[in-house]
Amino acid sequence: MGDSMSSVIISGDTSGSITLAAPSVAGTNTATLPAATGTVMVSGNMPAFSAYSGGGTSVANATVTKLSFDTIIFDTANCYSTSNYRFTPNVAGYYMFNACTRFGSMTASQCYLRIYKNGSTFNNGSGSGVTTGYVWPTVNWLVYMNGTTDFVEVYAYQTSGTTQSSDYTNVYQFTGCLVRTA
């Protein structure tokens, strides 16, 4: 190939492996692709999002209620919907999800945040009742997503005896990111 600094060598075989090599020239960079099947993720195309509520959600006593995370902080792959408050990733893999909110003081009560996958409870978090101050329920979980039809949402449940309203400040967030492709 000569001494050209613009040359790139791409070779492959019937096993599905492709090798990308740059010439050995001082100051050049090397990119190494993993020997994995499926989508190769590079910086910039891994789905991740963060959203919060611009107005909070009223959660009636002993009623499972979907929380309205309607304001996007960032959404790297346009996978979060503010119309139905759900994340539907476009890459199959393992995703870490986190959610938190804040409720006013609730005595002798329990409150939970739940991650729902495809419309059903996948994992429960918790926050216990207190006599003064606020209750901060949280939930986090690593979830496999198929990259086409799987989606996640966050629901709340509380037993204070009255309707509680989640705070709508930046502390009330739903976030997620791809940790590893399938």
C-alpha cells in the first residue's frame, strides 16, 4: 500500500470477521472492534435518556399510577416518548433504569416506585413513610430489552390514606442507558 497515510486495509473471511487496519505511521490511531455478533456500539450511538416531570403526578391512595415524565433532558437515540412516558430502545441489550420522585410527608404509610416492562411489573423499589419531611421512593434495575417492541415505564403506589402529589422539580426523574448489547 505504500507510505500513504490515507490508506485503510479492510479484509475479512467467511467466518463473518472483518479487520480494519490503519497503516503504522507515527501519530495515527487504531480502532479495535470487538469480536461479537450483533450491533457494534461506538461512542454516540448507544441509547440513553433522562426525563423529568414538568408538573408532577397525583397518585391516589392504594392505586397504581403511571408517572408522567414529560420533559426530556436528553435522549441520544430518540427512543423516549413524552406522549406516553415510556422508553422503547432501538438496540437490543441490557439497560440500567433508575427512577425517583418525592412525596410530601406520609405517616404510617408505604410508597413504591415500580419499573414496568411491556405493561407489567418488572421490579419494585420502595420508600417508607415518615412523620416529618419528605418520602423519596426510588427504583433501579438492569433489564434486558429486545430493541424493537420492549418498553419500560414507571408507576407509583402509595398507602397514605389520601391522594399524594409527586414533586415536579429536577429530583423527579426517569433515566436509562444501554450497558451492554445482547
